[in-house]
Amino acid sequence: MKKLMISGCLLILWIASCAPMTPATEAVSETPTATAIPTATPTVAPIVFENPPVCSGATMVYHAQLREMLLIGCIPGTVRVNAPNVIWGFNGEGWHKVAEGGPQMRVLAGAAYDQKRNVVVQYGGQPMDSFECGRETWEWDTQTWVQKEVESPFACDHFAMVYDQANAEVILFGGQAENMVPNNETWSWNGEAWTSVSKTGPRSRAHFGFEYDPNHEQIFLYGGYTGSVFDDFWVWKDDAWQEINFPGPGTLSHFGMAYDATVNALVIFGGASTASSFASLSNKTWILTDGAWSELNLEDSPSMRGLPAMAYDPERKRSCSMAALTQEETNLTTPGSGMEVNGVVS
């Protein structure tokens, strides 16, 4: 078994809010066609700060060029309604609208920021007017949404995807296809085509943690759910999966996860520990560093919540969590509520 390289020391500072105090197919070889849809200008001065709507099921990524955290797929409320597709940005001072338009708003889609090509990649999800799987691949370059006319992975919702910086490609794992058929396939996206790269490794699952470690050029996978809740921990590196035995948070799904590259620590917040899901939500924060998990005892921890969007801001050196469900599935967190975990080398 390979030795997992994780080092560093972590001191956690809790910040109450992200907002201000005032509130299986083969690779496609043909050149894909593209449909472009312009969006609003991404950043307009002066920035008008406002909180995103109360929502859950969104994805959060850090955009290096814009130097902001982006919240994508923030569906207002708990009832499916056709709403404008808005990308929200957080620059350390407050939230604001970065762009509107493009693909139809959808839930349970995946998104990742391709740093080399400077585009946000969005795939799959369920449109607001149906529960059918969406298989569209879109890219956003801060000015325009472009649909890529390509063949898609097997899964079309409930999966996760991250950008593999070392190999300059987006990696997608797990999820489910039509009729809620789960799978454990791993796919890659290079900007032109989706390619199936593995059908072995972790069991089929949804609602798991999936995060890239740029310091060691590997991807972490933890937990998830498919009829039961999992507690296994895996690493994707060199186009292969390896299971790692690091006992820690236990069975967990519907949680947020981010990798703090400054202190080499994996951070987990919230989630559910049993198959009853939202009846077992947690407000615990866990970190993995120096090859061991530890729970952080935080005095001002937020309420128990699930499905939080979470990502790491390397410029501000903070992991930010936003948009989540609280103890009751129909009870969402208040607009703009969130938390930050600030890692400092001690």
C-alpha cells in the first residue's frame, strides 16, 4: 500500500459568516460543435453586494482569474421553480452576482474550474422543470456560456467532479443515471471529450466528498450513500484508485469537504451519519493532517446541516461553506449564512 503524503499543522479560527456582518462510452474523437450563449459582464464596478437566495444543492469552486469563490446552481427555496441561472461570487467582502444566463438552472449538477483553460465546466444535473437526468456539458469563460456537443459519461446527476491540476483535466466519479441506477465509473474531461478511465475502485455512491490535493497531486474521496452510508476513504492518483485506512469521521454523507493546501489538511463539515439522512445531521468539523483525523471542538459552530457547498480560497487561505439544509429537509439556512475555516501554520 502506498503511503499517503499529508503533513502540516493546523490552527482553526472560526468566522461566523462568509457574508459581511450586515448580513460507459469510448472517448469521442470528432471535433465537437459548440453553441455559445453570452452572459452578462462578469464583474462590473462598483460591485453591488447582496446575498444569494436561500438554497441548497449548489456547487462552489474557486476561480483563480476572478480571485473569487463562485456559487453555481443555487436553487431558490425548496420547491423546484424555473429561475434565472445566476453565478454568485464572494470576494472576501460580500456576495454579488457575477453572471446571469446560459444553461437552464439545474440541481445536483457538477462543476469544476479548469485552471489551465480558465473556464468553469458544468455537467449534468436535473433541470427545474423535470426530474430527468441532464447530459449537457457547458463551459463558462467569464463572458460566455458554450455548450459542448459531445457524448456524456454514464452518470448524469448525484456525482462529483474536480479539476486535476497535474494532468490538466476534470475528473468525475460516481453518481447515478436514469431511473436512479448507481455506478462507480471514473471519467475525465479534457475540453474536447469525456473519456472513461476506470470502472473499478470505490463502490457506487452519491453525496460523497471529492477533493483535489494540489500539493501531492491526488484526489480524495470519502463516504457517500447508496442505500447505506459509507465510511471508506480513497485516493485517485496516476489513473488508479487506492483505499486508505485512516479511521476518522465514521459513516457520513451529504457533507462538505475542502482541501486546505496551505497547511496540507482535508476539512469536512456537517453531513448525515445514517441512512435516515437529514434526521442525523451533524455540525461537526473534522480535519485530516499528518495521517490522522481529528474532530475540532469549536465553540461557535453553526447549526447541523447537510449538502453544504464548500471550497478552499487559496488567496485568502480559508475554506468557505455556503448554502445548506438544516435539521428538517424543508428548512434551509438563512440567506447568506455560512462559515469559514481559516487555517494558519502554527
